[in-house]
Amino acid sequence: MKVRSQLQCALSVAALAAALQATPVLAQAATSPGPVAQPTDAQQPVASPQSTSASATAAPGGNVDDIIVTAQKRSQSLQNVPIVVTTVTKQLLQDSGVKDIKDLALLAPGLLVTSTSSEASTTARIRGIGTVGDNPGLESSVGVVIDGVYRSRNGVGFGDLGDVERIEVLKGPQGTLFGKSATAGVINIITALPQFKFGANAEFTASNYGGFGGAAQVTGPLSDKVAVSLYFADRQRDGFFNVNTGPGPRTDTRDTNRNFYTGRAQILYKATDALTLRLIGDISHRSEDCCIAVITRASQAPAPNLAQNIVAALGGNDGNPARPYDRNAYSNRPDHQTIVDKGVSLQADWAVGPGSLTSITAYRDWKTRGGFDADFSTADIDYLPDDDRNSSQFRTFSQELRYAGTAGKLDYLVGGFYSHERLRQNTAVLVGSQFTPYLSLLFSSLVEGHPDPTFLQTGLTFPFVGGVNYAANSGGVDRYRQTDDTYAIFTDNTLHLTDKFSLQGGARLNFDDKALNQTSTNIGGGAGCGAANAAFGILNSVNPTAASQLASVNETLCLPFLSPGYNNFTNRQKESETALTGTVKAVYRFDPNLLVYASYARGYKAGGFNLDRVECAVGQPGCAVGSAAVITPIRNTQFGRETNNSFELGEKATLFNRKLLFNVSLFYQRYAGFQLNSFNGLVFVVDSIPHVVSKGVDTDFVWFATPKLSFQGGLTVADTRFDLTASELAGLKLRTGYQGGQYSRVSLAPLYSASLSGSYTQDLGENYKARFTMGAKYSSRYNTGSDLDPGKSQKGYIVSNIRLGVGPRNDRWSLEGWAENLFDTNYKQVAFDSGFQNVPTNATGTLDAFLGAPRTYGLTLRAKY
């Protein structure tokens, strides 16, 4: 590993030195010429969505017409597109230090990105709508598309973005053009094209927490028809948390560190004036200790700090709930994770007939492996081993073919899409050496009023079955193998009835076929659960009242990962769906400075299977205490599709001699079958919520105040709430432990979300300049837990970034000082019920949380040739 790091750092330093020693660079335009013409008129098709540039903020004296987007898979001025789009340019990404989609949230109002037990469990939400990423059986509500290639889950799209030209955040359902998993919106990422003029740039960064890394990029021609580009980055950083490892076996005393490298190679081939090919290959590798949680609330009943006192009685510690932001964590088990993401894509753009034909063929292979200490303490209670028994892999082939053109007053686009996805998911949940004594102390305190380490051998009816014991390192081991074939045909057309009024209509017919094979077994044969359930069966026969009162004890002792019902268990499921989605828009342009539109769109996200063990929960119909149903697997783990009917009324105004754009949209979205993934401290529960409603207003602005000063920002007001009947509410509470009401705001859905960034350039004499950028993001109060436990609430907060750079006016080099989370704002990403510390109820149990990043600061040296 050290040799690899030294070689990579040497490479970056060498590239940096080469750029510094090169001859002075001529002033370069911030835009990148594409392989085909780049119209700004909405009526003109363009072959490639990657063939345009939107670096308007980088150009002195720019105006809003320079902002080009491909939200409708053709190049258009942002102000001609009847969709809510937040566009972030290459210059603003650099000024704001954005390197992944989590950083991107600072610049996009209404976008919230969180991670939980690993960076692979990253979830993006738009207007309060998203899908928790811990269960790979659920597809994303927010699509991530990189260079025209869809990434199957948000976590798969998380990583260093490399040499990005621009990012577009599209809000509202975008399924007509972007596919089935875009009910809330799309993050569309476009990387820079290879250039036919030689160029190179490099950057080197050093920061607090031992941060160290850099990136280098080179581009140029191989001939008059072929241009190439190479990008490489390596970044390392110590962890944000100090870890007390207790007796081990964990040895790493820091956590949430950074250690990755990424590379991307591109070839651009202009075969003829009409045909252009773009080949992209990339690979990323992460090897990190991530991600640890800290305690934020001690257990409250039946006695204060009960769970914490029991952990202490076992010689362990799970932290101080009053001081989570000291970032002192406790874990005796390792949480090392490895992520490898690689792929290749070929895009062909062919001007043929009256329009252009685009083909994008791609193959991607993404794999993560890693475990963690599930109880987040130094007691050895339960854990997920960090080996291949806990791993996920997506292998995806996709093909998109579309034809776009113009015939008179009609702009048309027709296409087809196919993808074949193979998901391999391995899951192992094992108990530690102190699992049995921990449960004895916990349940004796609940049942007898005092702790008894022998309770599972001597209490209740346990002696009749020889006592209950869970052998160390026993537990459940599952293998899931899922295939997903998706087919679609789509069209999107605009009829310009007059110079001012147009109608747009689109439709997509989706076919989705999934097949799942599950193989499960138990280390130890589920003996502990089998004995416990038999004991409760005896108790139920002699004292059913007592058995009913202790139902939660029976359920905890026989959780699915402990159940003998899964000994040598196999299961196969299939499901097929057909869905028609589409959009209708009416657009009227009063004059060159004002456009208004009204739109309807229907979004669709496919159903699927819960990739977790599912059993009848004690207390539900047909699941009596101590019955065989408690340990009988439920074979049907399917959940239904999610759809969204969305209505918008918006305006796009261009003011101050086209130096300011101010866009406003009112929206109303009604979701049916909203896919909710909840963790209750013991198992994941997937539920389809009948209805969720999101309504509000989106505003965005970009202002080129002077050639040296620019601003960008916006405000999203999104009131996103459950819409449940009384019977639906009662069922949700029974199945998931939901603590909200019929019309409560959904989790991770702030009512207000605002962002503002400003950049100013000041000349320093004749040859040098300084550039100052500051950005801030405000989120109002929201609950971070799917069950809406009040203890998981996050109060409103502001996160700010700042950067100051100096260098020559020709941009040959620059030295930048920066800070992210400048004011060291404390906030929770996600709070959750701590494993086995939430008995007898979630409402009174221990809470842990994954925290947002603290303040980081450093220096970056850049060079360009």
C-alpha cells in the first residue's frame, strides 16, 4: 500500500512540476468545444448531450444565454427548458471544493445527500423524496447519470467526479427521458471532453486531519481526428473520529478516513464530419475505515441508562450521549470497507438524415465489501464481519439508442433503452461472545426488576429447554442473487404552434423483469432461538397473559438472523411490471426575457424484493408468542412500484441585460406506493406507504453582477408529508414502529432549503489576480429517522465553505486557501435505533447517529498548461 501511495503521489507531483515549468499558457476560454455544433436554440437538435459546455461563470462578462443544459437530451439554453434545473458549472465546482455528490448538496437547494454505515449507503433526496440506501433491493428515487450512463443506486454513483464540465440537478419526475428510477429527479453529470489542443493541469492539496492528495489531467490530439484525455487522482486523510477499541479484535483507532484513487481515460474520434465516437474507461478504488456512529440518546426506560449500565457491567463502553460531537467513538469490531468501481462506455453520434442518431453502450462493475460493529460499543454483542460475507456487487450492461431531429415546427426525439443488471448481495450478521450475558442482564432487568447474568438459563421457563445460549460467532449468513432486465421505448416531442407558444409531450413504456434467488443458512443452526421459542411456547400454555406481556422478549430472542427457520433455506421469486409514464407541457414566451410553462409528469420506480430475512412479527395476526410462525420465514418479500403524479407551474425570467436569471416554479407531487425502508434497531422493514404528498415552490437565480462578481443560489420550500387514513396509520405503526401521525412530514425532508454562493475576482497589479468564493447552505429542522422518533430530530443549520486563491491572470498557477464547514457546524446525517439497545420499545431505547463532517481546511496548489 505504501509503495502504491508513493508512486501515485510522485505521479501527481511530477505532473504539477511539468505544468509549472511549461511555457506560459495563452488565455483560454472556459468552454470546451464539442464534437458537433453547439446550438442554444431549443429547436435545434444536437447529437450528443456531452458535446456542450456550461462554464458561463468562468467567462468574464458572461450572460445567462451561455448556460447550456441537456436536461431534455438535446442542447438548450437553460432559460428555454420548462423544467426546474440547478446548473453548477466547472468553475463553481472548483471554487466550492465539490468532488462528489455529497459536496454537491451545498450548491443545490432542495438536494440533501446522506451516508450511513458505509459510503456505499449514500442516498440523495430532492424535495424531501429519496430512498434509504442500506437495502440494495430498493432502487433510487433520484437517478444519477454520468456521461449518459445511469448508475443503478446512489451509492454506486458516489465517488470522485474527476474532471467535470458541469452538473445539472433536475427536480421532479424525469422518467420519460432518464428511466424508471427518477421519480424525484436526476443528478446529471457531464465530464469534460478530450481536446484537440494540448493541455495539462494538476493540483496538490494538503489539509488538516492529515489530508494529502492531488490530481492530474492531460489532454491533446493524437491526430487531426483523434484526441485523448487522461485523469488521475489520489486522496488520503485521517479519520474524523477517535475510536476506543476495547478488547478488540479491532486495532484501528481512527475512523471515517479517506484513502482512494481514481483514473479515467477518454478517446474522442471524429471519424467523419458526421460521425463522432467517444470511448470512456474509468476505475476507482477505496480502502477505508468507515463509517462509525456515536451515541446521541441513552435508553430511558424502564430505568434511565439501562442499556448503558449493562454494557458497562460487561466491561464495555458506548460513549457519552451528551457529547457526541467530541467524536469519540466506541467499537471493538472493525468497519473496514473496500469499494471498486470500474466501467467502460462508448458513445456514437451520427448526423444522418434530417437529425442525429446517438448510441450509448456501457458496462459497469461495482463492488463493495465491509462490515461494522452493529452495537457501536466495546462490548462484544453483535457485528457484521468485514469480509466477503458482507459484500454487494452490481454488474450492469446498458444500451440506449435515440434519434432526434426537427421537421418544420416539430422537434422530435424517439429512442429505446435496455439494461441487464446482476446483483450479488452477501449478508452475515453474527453474535459476539457477550451476546448471551448481555440479553440475560437486559431481560432480567425488564422481567425481574434487577440484572441477572444467568437469566437465560434460570429465568421464566428457560430451564425446561436446558437454558438459552447463543454461541459466539453464530448467526445468519445469506446469499442473494438478483437479475433485473429493463426494456423501454420513449419519445419526447415539441410542437411550436407559434413563435411564442409550444406544446411538449413525451411518453415512455417500461418493462421490468426481476428474478431473485436466496440461499440462507445459520452458523450454529439457530439453536439459541429454537430453545427460546420453545420456552415461550411452554410459557404461553401455562400463563398466556405473561407470555403476551413478554412478546418483545420472544421476538428479540428469535430475530430472523437467529432463526432456525433459515437453516439450509432456499427461495426463488420473480416479478414483472409494465408501466407507462410521460409528460405534457405547455410553454409560452411573452418576450425574449420571460417564459412561463405548465407541466404534468408521471414518474415510476419499479418494485422489487426486500433483500433481508422476513418473519412474522410477534403480535401480528397469526403470529402468537412461542408459535412455529415466529421462526417460519415469509417467502414473499416483494414490495410494489412507486409512482408520482407531478404538476408544476413555472416562469423563467431573464433580467438586467441578460445578466440575471430568476426562475420560480410551484409544484404539487402525489406519490403512491412510496417505498419506505426503516431500521428498528433489529431488522430492516420495507413498507409501501399508500400516499405521500410534496408541494411547494422552487426558486433559482444566477447573476453576473459585473465581469468580476457573480452570484448563484436558490430557495426550495417543500412541504413533504405522509397522507394516511387512520387504518393505514395503525398498520404502519404495527409493522415498522412508526411514531408519527397521519400527516407528519417525512424523514430527511426540511421545509426550507436555501443555498447561496458568490465569487469575486480582483486584479492584483497588471499580472496577478485574487479570486474569493464563499457558499452556504441552510436546511430547516427535519427528522432524520424513518420512524420519526422525536429523538432523531435535527434542528436547522447552516454549512458554509470558503476559498481564496491568488495567481497570475493567465491561470498558469494558483495557490488557494480553503475551509469546508467553516463554522464547524454540528449536525446529524441519520439517527437510528442502536442494535439491541431499544428494548422494550424504540421510543425509549438508545439512539446512535452518523454525524456530518466537521470543519476541514487546507491549501491547494494548481497549475495549468
